[in-house]
Amino acid sequence: MNYQQTIDYLYQQLPMFSRIGAAAYKKDLHNTVALCGALDNPHKKFKSIHIAGTNGKGSTSHMLAALLQQAGYKTGLYTSPHLKDFRERIKINGDMIEENFVVDFVERTRDITAQIEPSFFELTVVMAFEYFAQQQVDIAVIETGLGGRLDSTNVVTPVLSIITNIGYDHMNLLGNTLQEIAGEKAGIIKPHVPVVIGEYLPETKTIFLEKAKACNAPIYFASDTYAVSDIHTDIHALHCKVTDTTCGITEDFTLDLNGLYQTKNLCTVLQAEGILMENGFKINNDAEKYACAHVKSLTGLHGRWEVIAENPVTVMDVAHNEDGIKQVLQQLQFNGIAPEQTHFVIGMVKDKDINKVLSLLPSNANYYFTHAHIPRALSAEQLLLKAKGYHLQGAVYDDVNAAIQFARNKAAAGDVVVICGSVFLVGEVNV
């Protein structure tokens, strides 16, 4: 097979969560363990950092990878899903996995794949492990797919675990309460491995403390250690001060990830950085500051409050659940954008809590309902029907790019167009 035939095989022959949803989710690690075993356990041949969380884990993974590679470490990065190109999932120092490796790996694993029938995610996780091992990375940042305890990535024993936050998402798989969801995410905590918690709620903190105690794992709460102040943004950057409350030292930071919520991820990364340095990693202040200001160029991250056009300002953000949409609304309010000045190009997938998201959106904003072209997507017509129940009005578009063009044409000077609701919708935007 050539590369395109290989990708077609991966998408069409293997159960893929992004396409079909829960039917692709395997609730145990058996297949991943079997695949790793057949390849001489590549996940045991490099150091790793394991990151879970409801929101922010992708940004945190990229920020941490940027920090490590700028400090001189050969840094692997595994994230999901991708926006445009499958190879976005597996990178070393910002460079995507080579096409030839993808083809060769799929060919080499055809027999065991036929035998155990892994999901798309299970096979691609092990592909990343094999690539990082062969390329002899110094460290790899590994993002969970969803959950943690039963996630395919959870075969690693990392040098550091990170849980960014807990919110309502994938309740059909992870549980209906924050405590249940936190319990699943806490499943990445390993014996004697330090863990950083980015944000917590009273009902989730206890879950983390109990799991860390049971594993004799040192636990750190970033939001208790770092305080952010003097936040201001321009169109392509965020500027803030961060105070380490344990010593009173305050530093200035500039982030090219300019969403307000990135300040929370920054605190998580700084807490993680301190632990890594205590364990022998060398990261100087210049590398830290440069990495934070150049995450997108160092790692290739996109879709996080990303301004893709001006006049009118047009932003895409992968926010797709309750907490994500709340952050988008907070960002608009912070930027002084009234609801009637906001044009939402929105599409969602069927298995999200669509009613909760719609209930948060302002009725006096402008809406352009659309959908990604995957089986999991809720049709634009169905989304409009649900939206009317919350007094949200708009038209239907079969293609996100057509919706964006209509929104930009209608928007007045000073208005903002926001594309959100689904990672897969953002992935179809022509930039």
C-alpha cells in the first residue's frame, strides 16, 4: 500500500471513535498490551509525561512539549484527534511522523491486527510508541484520548502525570457525576509517580487525594501554587503576570495561545516544569519564556481561540462541551463583544450534551448552523431544531466554509465570528 491507501485502511477498516462514537471505544487495555507485546514493548523504551483532563489537555500537552524541545530535549508528542492530517497526532520536535513509517508500521502489524481487531485509536497509540522508541526521544508527552483508567495510553509508566481539570463530557462512557469522571481520569495516577492537578472542585479534590495516597504518589495542585494577574490580550497574544505563591516571585509571560483559559494551562505547565527540574531536567528561563510565546510555531497547534481572519475578526476554537463553551463566552465578554455582535458558526456531534451547550448560548447572538462531514455529526437541520427550543435563531449550511462566508458578510465592523462546537468542524475550515 502507498500512504493514502494506508490512511484509507486505518479510517475505513478499523473502528474509529471520531467517526462512529462509543462503538469504537474498547473498555480495557488488552489490545494495547497485546500490540505492545508484539513489538517488544516500545512504551518502556523512553521517558514520558501522561496528560488527562476534560478540557485543556491538548493545549497543555503542546505547551509542555514546546518547553521541553526549546530546552534542548528531543521531544515526542502524541495527541488526538487531528484537525487536517493524520500525522498531526504523532510528532517529534514539532515535525510530523514520516509517511513511510506509517505505511511500514501498518504493514508490519497486519497479522496481529487481523488477529485481535484493535480500534483505530489502539493501533495509532502503539504506532506512536514504536516511533518514539525507534527515534530515541528523550521524552514524550502523551495525551489520553478520553478518560484515563481504560484509555489505551494508560500502559505507560510516566515520570509525571497531569490532570488538567474535570468537567462534563463523554458521560455515556465515563459516568454522570463529576466524581465518577474524576475517578476515571485519576486512573492515570501511578505508584510513586508525581501528579499535577491543574484545577479542581471540592468534590473532585478528594478523589485525587485518595488515589494519590493509595499510590503513594506526590500530588501538586497548580491552582493553589500559582496566581495569575494583569491579564490583557491583543489579537494574536495574551500577556499576564504569574506569581508563585510559595515564594512570592512574580514573572511576566506572553502566550501565543491567546485564549483566557490558557492562563490556567500555563499554571499547570509551570507546576509540571518545577517537578521535572527537581528530577534532573534542565530548563532555563529564556527557553521557558520563548516556548510559551511560540507554542504554535514550535509544535503546530491550531484551533485554540485562533484568529484566522480580520475585518471582521474570525476565530476558531475547538470548544465542544459545557466548560469549553463557557470559556468562549467568558472570552467574548472579556474582549467587550456583546451577544448581538457575535456570529456563531456552530456544529456538534450527536453524543455530546447538546442541550446543555445550547442552553448556555445567548438568544440575541447570530447563528449559522452547520455540521462536519462524519457519521457522528448531528445534522445542521437537527441542530437548528434543537436550538429553536432555546430561542436561538439562524440558518442551515451544509458546509462550514459556506457558513463562515455568510457570517463574515453579515458581520458589521467590530463584530466577531466564532467557529466552535466540534473539533471535526474546526478541522474542515479552510485556512
